[in-house]
Amino acid sequence: MEKKRLFIILLFCILFVPTTRGQKPLTVKPSQGFYQLGPHLSYYIDKNVNLTFKEVLSKKFIPLGNKTNFGFSDSAYWLKVIISNPNNEDLFFTIRTPFFDFIEFHKKENSLWETIRTGDRSPFLNRKLNNRYFAFKIRPGRSSTYLIKIKTTSFIPINMTLEKTDDFLKNSSFENITFGFFFGLIATLFFSNLLVFFFTKKKTYILYTAYLFSYGTLNVFTSGFGFQFIYPNIIWLQQFGALIPTAFAGISGVYFLKSYLNIEDKGPYDKIIKIYIFLWPIPFLLLFTTSYFFAIRFVHFLVFLGSLIFILLIKSQIKKRSIEAQLSLYAFSFLLTGSACQILYINNVLPGYFIFRYGMQIGGGLQVLIFSLGLAYSLKRYQQRALKSEILAKEAQEKSSIELKKEVQRQTRELKKKNDRLKEYDFLVAHDLMNPIGAILSYTEVFEMKEDPKKAQKTIADIKNITLRAIGIIDGFLRVVTSGDIILRKHSIDIIIKWSLEQLATKIEKNQVEIKKDLRILSFFCDETIMEQIFTNIIDNAIKYQHPGKSALIKINSWEKDTNIFISFQDNGIGIPENMLKEVFKKNMRIGQETKGYGIGLYSIKKLVEGNKGQIKLESGNEGTTVTLKFPVNPT
């Protein structure tokens, strides 16, 4: 029974208790110059971070297996490897991660232990090898043991290699050339797009240069080249400097994409973008108030949030099937995929393959390349539009020249019409001013009598009124002559009749003319100054051609019929012979040769009536004449 228990315990230990039996020593072969140390490593977790390497030697190490990343941890991690080097040649043990805070490298060669301490918390110039990685030159013997202690605030990827001297130099050169090409691409795109901005002044290009600068600077920090060449003695910049370009890359990237896709400023995504920008100071506050762990996790959250905003912006424009939106989709797909792979690798979800470890650099390089091609395409379209605009401008100039010629001809015709109209209206003004001026003279003669002061005062007021009416006549005719247009407004028929009778007051009194009015319509659309002269001319003609054997009578009527307003002036004068009715509206035509006048009264009346959108009709016989004016109720 006791033997069975011992057998079960032994079997359990073999199956479930970690031991170092599975650790495979690495034997260097003459034909092979590069080795991945992962399968040959074992590890031990020092949770209290207080063990020395001699104390750790007595601990049980667990084979690393396929594990390539320990993620974020406050513990110290010890890694052990045994290397056999039958050829006794120099090798390079390389920790291919440029951002560990503290590293202790313990090597036992020829039965002696040697310790090398390094890491980001020491100036770069203290390193024995000038390499962005942590590289150690070793010469293992038949069986040499190496212990590596890693303690850092960032995540802990496990990517260690063993290389012969030629392979180490070759691989270092290859990586330097690859990154040189990458940074050269970023720099070329930066300066070329900056130059394009200076020529075009388009905001999209300056935003893209800001994004390129931020993205390139971020890769300088994360690749280790910045600590190696730019700030080898600034430790805090190596520790936390990558957060600054990350923030600027996220902000400038969002604004660039918004401008590149021509998304309106006050659109539905403005609030989301403002919140996104407002969140970026938070990781910096976390860095100084809590720890790097929380700060970097919040940065990862903001990267995913920025990716979501990118997707929303592209989605809003992809339906328009624009080239810009499609290129943005392709470019962003590369960046998003690469960034997601690298973040998942950092958090120990994906294995440490090259494409995952450098996912952000690979995806970002393809992204900026595609965006630059898109901007080049946009610039080409810009040039095509400029050329098209130049052609259209020439065509417009030629067309404008033709139009200008036509306009000059049109204005010349208009000027000729105005000159002809002016020639007509110079007689018209002289004719129509005779009535008010005659009234003024009549009032002046009455005023000279000085018989009645009250009458004299009334006469002065009448003179002023008549003079103002004369000025109104001149102003009205000037409007017609200069502009050719008459402004029609609604006016009282009775008031216009009153003004006309005031001009003819002396004639009416002298000839004892009786005026009768029957106004069924009280107002209509007209120019009151011109209409006053029309009424005045008609009444004046009725007085001038009154019957010598009868008392003069003038009947003024108004009415509405079929959307028209009619105003008639009926007198009991001598009338107009039938053979002259068709000629009365001609210029220089007079009813009788014995009557004084220039014969332009009815001619001017017809012109002015038509200018007021109206028509005139004259009916007469041996006795009496009726002049009827017809105007639309609504001339518009």
C-alpha cells in the first residue's frame, strides 16, 4: 500500500510539478549563425523583487515554451539559458527590446560569474555596445549558464537572440537600413507635403504634415533610435516621451482625415471629436498621479477610440463613392490592423512574430504611403481644375468681350431712346409748365392790387402751392426721361382732380366753367405727378374749346368694369370734326387753326397715359367731347 502511494506522488510530480528537465541547452553549430533563444529559455517570477542571482539559482525555473510576452507586471522576471559553444568563438546575446527599465545580465563563463547592469534608467553612453537593443558580447564554453533579470514599468516581451559576430553586424545593418528607409519615407513625405502647402495654402496639407511629424517622432521614441542618437542622456524622455507624439498623432490624424474627406465643421461628429481631444490630457495626469501602467492603458483606449472616430468619418463619406474616402478606408485599414496586432502582442494575446511586434510601423508606413498617393491624386485634380478654370476663364473673357460689345450696343440704343424721349419731352415740359406758370402770373397780378391783405396772404400761399406743383412736374418728367420707368402707386382720384383744378383756377373762374364729379371709384394705380398733368391737359382742352354760345360744363366720372378702372371727362364744347378724330393724337396736330397753341396736348396725354399702363379713347361730334381713360385695377 505504501509503495502505491509513493508511485502516485511520483507520477503527479512528473506530470504537474514544473521542473527544469524540459529546458533544452543550446548548442552552437558551425554552420548556423543566428538562434532564437525562446525555446531554450526558462523563467522564474520574483514577485517581491528582492532575490539575488545566487538565491534565484536554487529556484525551480519553468520552461518558457511558446510564451513570448509577460505583459504588464510589477514583478521581476528571471530568465535562464544554458549555451554550449564547442567552437569557442565570440557571440552576441541580444535582448531585442529597446525599452526595459532595469536589466541584470549574469554570465558564468569559465566557472566565474560576471554581472552587467543596464536599462533605460541608465544613460545610453554607459552601454558597452552602441546598439539600440541591449546586446552583450559573450564567449560560452562547453556549458555556460546565463541569467537575465528584467524589471520594467512597461510590458515585457521576450525576444532574445544569439548571433555570431558576422550575423549580428549583418542583422543590425539590415534593421538600420530598414528603419532608415522608413524614416526617410516619413521625412520625404513631410517636406514634400509642406512644400505643397506653401504653394496651395490648403489646410489639408499642413494637417497631414503635422500628422507625419507626430507619427515619425513616435517611432523615433519607440524604436530606440532616439535614445541612441538624439537624447542619450535624457532618461525621462526615453521613459515617457512617446506619450506626447502619440497624443499629437491622434489629434492631428482626426483633423487631417476630417479635412481630407471635406467633412463640414459643424457636423454630427464635432462633439465626439472635441470629447476625444479633451480626453488626451488624462494619461499625462495618470502618469504623475498613479502609474505608467494606468497611463499606457488609457493611451491604448484612446488609440481604439481614435480608430472608432476614423471609421465613423470614413463611413460618413464612403457612400459618396469618392476616391478620397476609398483611399482613406484602405490606408486606415492597414494602420488599424497593424496597431491592433501590436497592442494585442503587447498584452500577451498574439505571439511575438515580426509582423506583430512591428505592426504599428508596418501598418503606419503603408498608411502614410497610401495617404500621400491620395494627396498627390488630389493635387493632380487640383491642377486639372486649375487648368480647366483657366480655359473657362479665357472662354468667359471672350464671352464677356462679346457680351460687353452687346451691352455697349444696348446702352447706345437706350441712350438714343432717351435722347429721342428728351427731344419729345422738352416740348412737353414747356407745354405743361404753361398752366402753373400762367396761374402764378395771374396770382401775381391779383397780389399787385393790394386791396385785401387776407386775400393777398391767400394768394401768396396759392403761389407757393402752384410753384411746388411746377417743380413736381419737372421732377416727374425728369424721372421719365432719365430712367424711362414710371413707378405706379395707389393714389386718390379726387385729390389729383383737385390739384389739376388748382392749376386752372384762374381759367375756370374767368370762363365760368362748371365742374361736376361722379366718382364711383376713388383710387387707382398711377404716378400722381404725371397723372395730374394728364387731367390738367384734358380739362384745359375742354376750357379752351368751349362752345361760345353756352356755359362751359365739364363732367368727371369714374367707375370699374371687368378688372379695369375708367375715368372720363365730358364737356359741351365745340367738339372735333369726324375727319380729324384719327389725327388728334399726332404730334403738332391742332383742332382749329384759329386757336392758339402748339398742338402737342393730346399727343403728350397719350404718351403719359400709356406710360401709366393705361389707354385713352376720344369720342366727339359737332357738340361736346368725351375723353375716357382706362387703367388696370392691378397693373402688376
